[in-house]
Amino acid sequence: MSTTVAGSHAHDEAHGAHAHGSFLSTYVFSLDHKVIGIQFLFSTMLWLFVGGLLALGIRWQLAWPWTEMPVIGKILFAKEGGQISPEFYTMLVTMHASVMIFFVIIPILAGAFGNYLIPLMVGADDMAFPTLNMLSYWFMWPAFALMICSFFVEGGASAAGWTSYPTLSAIPQAAPGSHTGQTLWLWGLIFVGISSMMGSVNYMTTIIQMRAPGLTMFRLPMTIWGMFITAVLQAFALPVLTAALFMQVLDRMVGTGFFIPEGLIVNGQSAGPGGGQPLLWQHLFWFYSHPAVYIMILPAMGMVSDILTTFARKPLFGYKPMVYSISGIAGLGFIVWGHHMFMSGMNPALGTTFMVSTMMIALPSAVKTFNWLGTIWGGKIEFTTPMLFALSFVCMFIIGGLSGIFMAATPVDIFIHDTYFIVAHFHYVLFAGTAMGVFGGIYFWFPKMFGRMMNEPVGKLHFFLTFIFLNGTFYPMHILGAGGFPRRLADPYHYETFKHLLAMNQFMTICAICMGFSQFLLVGNMAYSLFFGPKAGRNPWKANSLEWMAPSPPGHGNFDFQPVAYRGPYEYNFPGHDTDYYPQIEPPRPGEKQPEHH
Amino acid sequence: MGKFWSFLFLLVPVLGVGLFVWAPFNHHWLPRDVSAHGYQIDHLFNFILGLTGVVFIVTEMLLFWFLWRYDGKTNKSPVKFTHGSHNLEIVWTILPAATLLFIAIYQMNAWADVKMHKPDMLPTVEVTARQFEWRLRYPGKDGKLGTEDDLFHVNELHVPVDEMTLVKLDSADVLHDFFLPHMRIKQDAVPGTSIPVWFKPVQSGEYDLVCAELCGWGHYKMKGRLFVESRSDYERFLAELEKKQTATNVEKKAEAEE
Ligand SMILES: [Cu+2]
Ligand SMILES: [Cu+2]
């Protein structure tokens, strides 16, 4: 460990040089992980707004199909008389998902929270590679620019689904969005991939190399474990996605035909010599995108574990089982991708194999849920805003986890595949789960980031409304799915089978609109607290982990002392100790029995 | 406030279970099953629903109870200082593992029935999906596809009741999906690959044929109909199709000769 200390001192001097730089080098092209984290946070929140608007467009069409959208309809769809056109609808579903996944969830977890928290929680002065870190943020901008441009090119943005299945995506004449829009989408994703890869290398190195003296791997907070496993997943899965993206670019621009079979006539035009297989894309895409599901939740699980222990004033129940389960998820996560392809025409025997591995990956999630329940059992719960969001993560993740079992069961999947059942499932995991965890994380770490507290009553109102309306929006989707209601259909009601589901959809849309408006409480609260919130002090929540020992907000180089860890981060209500928390940096009292890691 | 928040979390299992009890009695449920194999799928759906329902209720009630009981404002007993329990970890690893393994094995036959045990017969009909319609081709008198007496039709799929239908599923352009909700059948149509699909309808009637894979701007209107009818009606349909087709062929020939 002594080498680590020496190493970080050397860093200190290196950073000292640009600590008093110009505005540009301090706030724009900053090498400081905290500034980069906050840049990621604000950019992704802007995209969250865009993605949310796209979602409301989808909801509008499903509730009042082919009717004029109030207020904005006339501006957006002047040609169609203020109503959404079918091609615009396919673009909405594609871009809503692409924006939310690639511009919001992945970068807000790894980019914003990962960047901000990793060095602080491991007691380092910055990331291992600060320049690479800055680049990982700036490589998002070409992606942002390409996606924005794609809305304005001929044919509009990509409309082949966020999964971008060939041949619809690979053949330009197959859909309006498959003209230039699809090419821009592919290049955009390539940039997102480069950004994630740079982040991932940095996170792994920082967590392995730059931990404070005494901070062993098994003394790391769960947030760091979540970020670490996520970085590992990114590093192994991204190359495959990148290869697939380049192959589709080549199919479109050079005519390689990796994913296009021979002799197709699409829209009256030949699709080239072909010779490829559409299923190849699906295998490559899901080889990345299934692990990506965990990339989109493991960090949130970690954050939630930290929030739960802090406000239950109790140690985390089953620390090591928690670590083993996320590692198990990471391992199994690479052999379950075929569960997205049960209906794809893949060999059904292979489907059975993927079914078994998928059933098994539900196990670590179950273990985690039981341990969270064990954590709040017997505590002294403080119902703060971050705690409410963390509790709702647990409450909602149970729903998202259980609904997954239906789709893992291959025969049941025959009926519910590509219906609203799957839409319900992943929104319970990603919105009711991850997004609620992220909101909790914002309320929890905002005082550290900006040195001021957020308003509690407004925060609680934000939680209450979001919680009610999100369930009103997403819970009925299970029932729609049971009715066979297909996803991505601009007008399902001209099928006799789905006619009667209109009223339920209208209820859901009203809830979705209310949920959208509720988010202004978060934005307003952040904006107000940024300037007028009460000063936070170093450790407003009386927590144990290292980031709370640094000043709020931490200065350049983070700590004004050398942090040393004497125990794990979860020693709340340690028997015989005089306060109900026991920071990692506090040396043991003479004669005090120290906690063993079970 | 702790009690208020506990009750908010209690609403989740109460309303959550409530909706699932309300839905089946108010036509918001799986569409009527009219296939020979569908009962297996529905049974499995209900079985998993029961199982997950129990887990849902138990875990959500525990969550509610812990929030209610251990509210820091009212909980006077000292915090239970513990880092976990070896025995509990073993119990809640083994129990779900066994249950999941059971579900995994329990479903294998149903899957094999629908997707693996292909009936030993010639295809009843060839379905070729294309933007944005279902092209149908019946084998005609000789029972073989790809011969001169093949019969063509669009979007209206007629099949005989109580007999196995074997579909040869193709796509001409992009991915589509052959979804018969009442028949509990779903299969992607993949360009460049013919995929066999089989089912045995057990009730006559008219049902929806849905495209369930995004296939372009007109995906929503790629609607077909499935007509399940008696053997004699089915044969009458084929005969009429043949009559119409010969008539148009004769016309075309005449036109060509002129
Ligand atoms: Cu998956
Ligand atoms: Cu379609």
C-alpha cells in the first residue's frame, strides 16, 4: 500500500500545476474527475428531458391515435395536420429507447456517478488517467451531434428500433429512417462505445491501483463494486458491439452484405448481392446488449445499498454474498443473450440452453433482494428523500425481477414476446429501478457535489408523485401484455383482439404526462438548492465512507489529508461505540474489538 | 411520516394483486385459446403467475412490515447489529435455485411440442411476409408447393379445424413476425430462411393475424385474418380460389394472344 500513497502524492504535484488554470481548463476541458462527473450529470439530464418528450409522443399516439397533439402538434407535424405519422411513430420508439439507454442511463451511472464517486470513495485524488477521463466525456459530443443531426436529414432519424435489426436497418430503401438517419445512428453509437471504453479502463485501473491505504477490496462500498463490475462488463462486451456496428456501417456504405441474404427485393429495389444472415446481427448485438442490461443496473444497485445502510443505521446484510452475486451476474450475463432470440428462428434446442442459463441468472438478483430486506430489518429507519427512492428501488425491482421469469420461460415467451409485457418488465427494471436509484443518488450526493442541501419537503413531494404516477404508467402494461398487446405498433386498435385496451392506455398516458410534469420538482429543487440551499458540511448524513470525510464540495485533489481506512464502510451502531456511525478513517479506540468480516 | 410512507409501500402489493384479480374477470386477459397446444402455455403462465405472486406478496409485505416496525421515530429497541447470517444466505440461495431449476425443467416439453417436434407432413401453406402484407400460397391439387397448380391469396389465411396445419414461413424483405394470439403462435419471419410453424386449431372462427416484429413505417397495418373452418368449407374456399385463378389465367392468356 505504501507505493499507492507515494503514487498519489506524485499525482498531487502533477495536478497542482493546472489547479489555477483558466476558465476553459477549469470548467470546460477540465481534467478533474468531479467536474467531468458533473458535466456528465447535466448533459445526461438534458437528454433525459429529450427522451421523456419522445416517450410522451409514444403515449399520446397510444391513447389518442391519429389525433392532433395539443400545442406542439401543429409545430412538429404541420404537414400531417398536427398528428403523428406512422413513420414518425416508428422513429419515436427507436429514438426514445436509443436516447434513454445510450445518452441517459449508461452515461449517468458510469459517467456521472462513476466519475464523481470512484476517486472520492476509494480515497484517491483523481482518476488514474485524467486526460483519458476528459476525453471520455468529450467523445460523447460527436455522438450527441450525430443524433441531433439525424432528426433533420432526409427520411428522419433511425426508425428500425433501438435494436436496429437488419435487414430493415441495413437496407436504405427499407424504411425512411434507414436512409442517412441510420448511418448517423451507427456512427453515434460507435462514439458512445469509445467513450464508455475509455471510462471503463480508467475505472478499473483506479479501483485496482489507487485505493487508500487499508482500503482492501472487501472494504469497498457497494457503489464501487457495482462500478467495478460494470467496467469489467463494458471492457469485454463493447468490442463485440463495436465490431457489429462497423459491419452494419459496411453493409450500408460498401455493400458487404454481412447481414443481408441473397436476392432480396425491398421496396421494388434490389438489396445488393447479399450472402449474409440477419440473425448474425442479433447474436452480436445481444452479446453486448444483454450485459448492457446489467451495466444499466449494477451501479444503481450499489448506490441503493449505500443509501439503505446509511438511513437504516445498520451494517449491510451479507456484504460478501452481495459481492459474489454481482460477480455472478457478470459471469452469467455473458451466456444468456439468446433469451432475446427465442422467437427469432434460432435453433429451438439452443433456446432451451439459454432458457436454463437465464433462469439461473435470476438467482443472484433474488439473493440481493433478500439481503436488502435483511439490511432494513431491525434498523432505525430515517425516511429521508434519498432513502425513499432507495426503498422504492427495492420495492419496484422485485416486480421487474419477477416479471422476467415469465419471459425466461420459453413457452410463455411465445405468447408475450414483443408484447407490452416485456415493455413493462424493462421499465420496471430501468425506470422504476435504475432511474429511481439515480434520483436517490442525486438527493444523497448533491450535498457533497455542491456543498448545499436540497430541500427535503419538495424532494419528498417529488418522490411521492413520481412513485404514484410511474406505477400508474407502467403497472398496467403487464395486463396489456397478458392481452397480447404488441409493442411498436402505431395503431393496435384496428385489430379486434386489442380494441378493448384503449381505455387502459388512456389512463396510462394521463399518468405518464403527470409523471413528466412531476420531474420539474427535481429540476427546480436542484436549481434552487445549488444557490440557496443550506450549507451541507462534510458529512450531513452521518455516513461512514471516505467521500464524506472530504470537504463539500471537495477541492482539487479531493482530500485535505491522507485518508486511511481501518474498516468497512457499513459499521453503523457498532456496539460500544459512542456515535451511531463509525467512519472508515477513524482509528480504532484502544481495547475496542474491531468488526470481523464474518 | 414513517407510517405514511409504510402505507404507500403497502399500496404496491394491495393494488398490484388487485389489478391481477380484476383483469381476468373483465376481459383484460389472455385472449381465448383455440389451439390444441395452447393450454400448456396458459397453464405455465398461470403457474408462474401463482409462484411469483406468492413471492411478490411475501417480499412486499416484509418490506412494509420492516418500514412500519423499524421506523426510527418510533422504534425504541436497539439496532440489531449484524453483518448477515450464513444460514439465511444458504436458505435463500438454495430455495430460489431449486424453484428456478424446477420451472426450467417443467417447461421443456411444452417448448419442444410447439417448436421442436415438427409434424411429418407436407406444408399446408406457404406464408411469405413482405412490407406490408402476408402473401399466401397453397399447394393445390398435387399437394406440393412450387408446382404449376399452386393457389395464391393475400392476407386471408384459411385453415381446416381439428387438423394440423404446417406453415412454411418466409420473408421477402425484412424481419416480420407471424403472431396468432388466439393460437398461441409466434415466429419471426426471416429473409433468406424458411421456418416451419405448426398448430392445430380446435375451434372454428375468425381471428387476427398480427405482425409482431417492427418491419417499417407500415408495420401497424400489416394485418391478416385467420379463418378456421370445417374441412368442407376449407375445400370450398380452395376450389373457389382455383376457379378464380384459372379464370384470370385464361383472361391473361387471351390478352397475351391479342
Ligand atoms: Cu437479456
Ligand atoms: Cu411488421
